[in-house]
Amino acid sequence: MVGHPPPKDQPGFSDQPDWPGQPDWPGQPDWYEAGLQHLWFPYSQMKTAQPPLAIASTHGERLQLADGRSLIDGIASWWTAAHGYNHPHILAAIQKQLQAMPHVMFGGLMHEPAARLAARLAQHLPGDLDRVFFAESGSVSVEVAMKIALQYGINQGRRRHRFLFFRHGYHGDTLGTMAVCDPDEGMHRHFEGMLAQQIMGELPDDPARLTALDDLMSRHADDLAAVIIEPLVQGAGGMRFHRPETLKVVADLCKKHDILLILDEIFTGFGRTGTLFACQQAGIVPDIITLSKALTGGTLPLSAAIARRGIYDAFHSDDPDHALMHGPTYMAHALGCAAANASLDLFQSEDRLGQCAAISRQLADELEPCRHFPGVRDVRILGAIGVVELMRPPNIDKLRQAFIDRGLWIRPLGSVVYLTPALTISPADLSALTEGIRACLKDL
Ligand SMILES: Cc1ncc(COP(=O)(O)O)c(C=O)c1O
């Protein structure tokens, strides 16, 4: 058992944070060192990781550091800030909602921002995906989607309890979602044997794999509650792309074997791949779709699991046991819903998909030369995602610092150096990012 830490004035309390090499920048804010001793950062070995940068503010495509420097953001805060930071339309919507009501429980109460958002999402999504369950984070929306799939079976007297996911897939960091992430390459590999046993398949991108997946699904058809996949792009698992035809094959096999299909569009949703939702490129409608990230334009935490009418119908009954027993405290957060409505306004009033297409062309032109660098395995572009994959992982800290020295914020994922900028980024700022990548990777 982990004990309580000794109080500050007793021996054993270390004044020194674990981070080595305390940054000693002029203008470092007074809260920095004090906070560093108490914060636990994501995906970081706290003992050896580079100290984080102190951020004072954001604007457009820029991160303003507390020491006065400014960085062009190539990642848009894990792909959320589709319209750039501090978009006035979203800020105004949040401020207006804040005056009226920041949040209220969603059990037995409802409010206009959630009502409008649910109706608008149903209108924008393909097919009859029209029943929206709101949550606060991407992982939780995937948990909800999985729970809906399980209970869909239970409510019909079928106890199908397993999920099929794909190699290199990533669906979140909670226990249920960890079990449908790639167990070998993913970051959760030391939990092997401790999570629910799910089934991993290979993407059917050639005829042999199609047959193998067909066989796998046929063997497990009675057990499988759903197949879950990130459509067109496996993001955190290495920014790997597959063709719409491959996605269509997965959807067809689900139909053939009568297994539900969950599309996790948390990364791909809201224009990232060139269409509002990636599934539109394959012309398919999943049974359940999950959305988050750019849903609020990167301003507030909000997510949704959205089910087709036929799925919802299995819950709509006189039997109380058929109800979905789930209800995050902050679900349908009014500020988040107001931000998401404002973000949707921008997708309607400004040409984000046109901007995405222009980014795509520019990324292709400007990253393509990297293909000929020694140490580069692949260059690939899809929508507003640009990837340079290296033969082996670089010295990440050194590379990240080289980008920072050039005024750029780019965080490689292992051997994958990628850009997922705001869809509003200017051609000049995008060129600064691609030029920085070319310069820093040339001599690796
Ligand atoms: C495809 C996908 N699913 C789920 C998640 C988890 O979302 P969150 O970090 O909001 O829990 C992510 C996050 O990167 C993601 O890319």
C-alpha cells in the first residue's frame, strides 16, 4: 500500500521535483516550480522526461509561452483545436452560456445547448445515427458505446460479451478501452493478461486478410457484441491510414455476421480527413459512432456516443431493466454543448473542408521531399494529417527541442513525426512547420 507522504516540514519530504535539469529560463513564472512538485503528467516518465513548457496563453495557431516566446502549433492540442485557439465565435458562445448556466445535472433536467446539439449532430451524421448520449471524454464515450453494444444483446436475450478490434488500434486509456487497444505496440502492454480478453484482427487490406477476418468473425460471431475501428486513420497507434474500401469491407463483414459496428471518430471526426466524418468516404453507417476532440473546437471536454435508431429501439421498452444505466455527472455539460454548437456554426459558415483540402495539397508538396532523406521510411498525407515516419525512433527530446528552437510545437509519436494543425492555419505558418520538419530530419 502506498503511504501518505510526510508533511512538508518532516524529513523525507523532497523539495526537489523529479524532473532533471530544471529549466532556467528568464521570465519563468513563480507558479512553475511549486506546481511541478505536485503535478503528474500524461504519458511521461516523470524522472527522466523533459520539463514541460509553461504556457501563458493561446491565440489562433500560436502557443504563447510564459517566458515570452511563441510557438506555431503543429498538433492543435491533440487534434482538438480545429478552428485555431480562442476563436471569437466559440468564446462568445461560452461566455453567453456562462452567464445563463455553466452546468446542471442531466438526470431529470435538460437544456437548450444539449437539445440543439443533439439535433444538429443527428442531422450532420449519415443515416439514422440519431440518438445521442453525451459524456465528457473520448475514452468514456467509447466505454458507453461498448456498454450499449453489450446491453443491446442482453435486451434481446443474447449475451455476446466480446469485442473485435484491430492491430495498431487505439481507443482510450480507461480499463475497458485499454482492452481494445493494440496490446503489443500500444502503451498499455504491461497490463497484458489483466484486462478483459478481447479479440484482435488485422485490417482486411488484401484478399488474404479479408478471408482471415471473415473466418475470425465467423468463429466468434456468437460471442462478439461489436467490432470497433478508427475509420481511415489509426491515430495514436502510429498515424496509419487505410483505404475507404478496407473500411467498407469491415462494415460488410459486420453485416454478414450480424455483428454491430462501432466507429471511433474521436480523432477523425469534424473534417480532419477531408470530409466531416471519415465514414462518409466509405459510404457506410455504423451502428454506433463516438465523437469528441474537435467536437468543441478544442475548448471544453465533451464527447458523445451516438446510436442508430434500431439500436436505441432495443432499449426503449416498458421494462426498466432495458434502460441504459449510465450517467456521468458532467454529461452534456452546458458550456461544452454551447461551444460545440458554436463550432458546428463555424463548420457551416466557413469553408473548413476547403481549408482541409488546401492543407492536404500543401502538406503533400512540402513533406514529400523528406521521402528521400536517409532514415525516412514513409511520407503519407490524408486530409489535414501529414506524417513522416522514420526507420527508427529518434532522440525524441533532442528533436522536440530542435523544433522548439525553431519556434514550432511538434511532438513525435515514437518514430512518427506528424502534423495535425488547426484547419485554419495560414499557408505561411504551415510552411514554417514543414520547413522545420525538413530541416530537423534531413541529417538524422
Ligand atoms: C481514436 C481515439 N479514441 C479515443 C481516444 C481517447 O480520448 P480521450 O483522451 O479524450 O479519453 C483518443 C484520444 O486520442 C483517440 O484518438
